[in-house]
Amino acid sequence: MIRRTRPVVGAIALLAALTAGIAFPAGAAAGEPTGESAPKVDLVLDVSGSMRAKDIDGQSRMAAAKQAFNEVLDATPEEVQLGIRTLGADYPGDDRKEGCKDTAQLYPVGPLDRTEAKTAVATLVPTGWTPIGPALLQAADDLDGGDGSKRIVLISDGEDTCAPLDPCEVAREIAAKGIGLTIDTLGLVPNAKLSRQLSCIAEATGGTYTSIEHQDELTDRVNELVDRAAEPVVTPVAVEGADACERAPELRSGLYTDRQEFGQQRWYRVDLLAGHELRASVSVAADRAVRPDHGILMRAVTLHGREIVRGEATGNGRTDVVSTGLRHPKPELDDDSGKPAAETVCLGVTTSFSADAGVKTTPGLPLELTVDVVDGPDDASDVASFGLGRGWWLLGALVVTGFLAGLVWGWLSRWRVAVWRTN
């Protein structure tokens, strides 16, 4: 049994890495790494009036952003189609309705003309409002089309000023569309409220949030995110778990996504051949305010309801993702008759998330499921030994070593006390 809890920053990247090298059988296998269409990145820059503040290495936030953009444009890989969108760059007035429409495509997403893009960036002057929600909606449209990776990099120095169009809700709606778009956020000299908002936006789509205080940090982080867009990715396959194993969808090795209502149980099925091992993990992200105490349980059971193995983890509100996993090896032979064995394993996922009144419960919490069927170990029963396998030998050696060390230390301590009393 595997137990672990991970922060949202690493959750999706880790699952993608685990499945990137899997060769999927024909049929209902999860999607393979994309690469036919060019990766797309839309840099969304806050150009509101607060960007005039001079608190980044002795220069204004706007000047630091321009310098970072120039260096990023020089380093952008040729295969990446890059665009730049602004928010708060054009309307200087006090009409909130007009200010919340102030988002525009400064440079269209497509093959990069570095000189033209730099010229466009040079014209920017801090001006107006901070319509983050509307800008994210438009940026998602900027990246529409193609099956390559899509990434929005949002850079802002202040929270959204255009509620009730909540940027977190916008990000959740984008994630619910299943278009594989990731939003990464960077906060320039952020406060606690901005950090919470930008973290929420990023976590809703499996992205990352980074606090920025220096110009070189901004350059390095944006370069890293643009480069990441050019890397091959695994596109998760959307599935819908059932309320019972007999109605559950059949899964093969791959990466899957689903939505799970609060306190709901979802079932999936995996066919496991003799001599193979099932490795499965699940992560559920709290993309909205939930009560601190929650947990997740993953069970592997037979078609007759007998539990084989389970993995479980609990959360305390300090992280936004709770994860667990399990392993189940199938012996090469079922019995002495020599007939090869195969079985259907039912994977059940149960959560105990709850929320206060007023918190939306739909759509359900985002769930990511990794299934990997590999060749089994030489001795399947060894792996099944509480998940430690041959690690029991190491554990036993450590216990014996600790016991002997304790005896020696105790004897030395008594001898020293005896000598001290004699003297």
C-alpha cells in the first residue's frame, strides 16, 4: 500500500511523468503524447496603473516586465507559437464597466516575429483596471484549436478588480472544458490576498503559482514555463466513473480525469492478466474552499466484492491535493492446474470532502487517475507484503542494529555513571 500527500504544484506533473513512456495497447487506452500540433503559449500581462510602482530592483514593475519579456522572446523555442495579451492597458477612466472590458491581444498567438513582438511590448504604459477574469476567458479563445499543449502565463501585481466574474471560477470553467489548457500565475511583489487568488487560478488547471520579487526571477520563470510548453505531454482521457463496479468503464494503462461529487464513490475496472502487476494512483484537488479535515480511499476489489488491497490518505487543509495509490501483483499461475489466470479488478475511489454552506458543489472536484499494468515481479507475494516487498529485510536489519546500539549505549552510560560515583 502506498500512502502519500503532495502539494498541487507537483501533482499533475508527477502523474504525467509516470505515464509519459507507456506504450498503450490499441482500443480504449489513454491518449498518447501530443506533438502533431505546435505548442501554444499566451503571455497575459497586467498593465494596470499599479505597475508604475518602483519596487523591483530599483525600477518600476512595468520596466522589469518589459525587460523580462525581451529576454523571453529571444529565448523562445522555434516550435512554440507565442502570443501576448494585456489587461488594463488602454482604458484610463473611472467607469468600472468599461475598465473591466480592457483586455486586448497585443501580439497574436502564432509563429514568433521577435522584432515585431518586442516593438509591441515597448509601447506598453501602465494605465487602468485589472480585469483578470475577462482576460483569462479571452486568452483561452486565443489558444483555441489544435491538439498541442496550451499554456497561459498570467503575470499580475494585483488582484482582480472586476468581480463578480471571479477569476477562480473562470479557471475552473476552463478546466471543466477538458481542452488541456494549463494556467500558470506569477505575482509581482504579492500580498496575501493576491497570492491566494493567483494560487487558486493556477491550481484549478493544474498549473503553478510563483511569487516574484526580482526581475531575473521573472525572466527565469517565464522562460522555464515557455520551454515546458514545448515538451511532449500526455493528454489525460476524460472518463466517467460509475456507482457500481459492474457498470464501471474499463481502463487500460494511461492517465485519466474525472469529476467527483463531495462524499461520492466512483468505480473503474481494469483487466489484469496473470504474471502482471497493477499500479494505480489517484489525486483529488480541492479547487474551492473545503473544510480542513478530509480524506481519500482507493480500494482494489474483486467482482465479488472481496477487498484485495487499499490505499488511503488524509488531508488537513495545508495542501490542496490529496493523493494515494496501491499495487496488486497477479501470480503467474492461479493454482496447481497450471491454467493461466486473469481477473477483473474493480478500483473504487471514495472521498470525504465537505464544504460550508454557500460553497458550490458542482462541478465535482477534479480527480486524476493513473493506471499502469506492468510485468509482475518474480515473487508476487513478496511485493504484496504490506507494500514493502524485500524492504522487510532492510527494516529487520535496521531494527536489530537499533536494538544492539541501544544495548551498547546503555552499558556505556551505566559504566560512566559508576566511574563518576567511584571518583
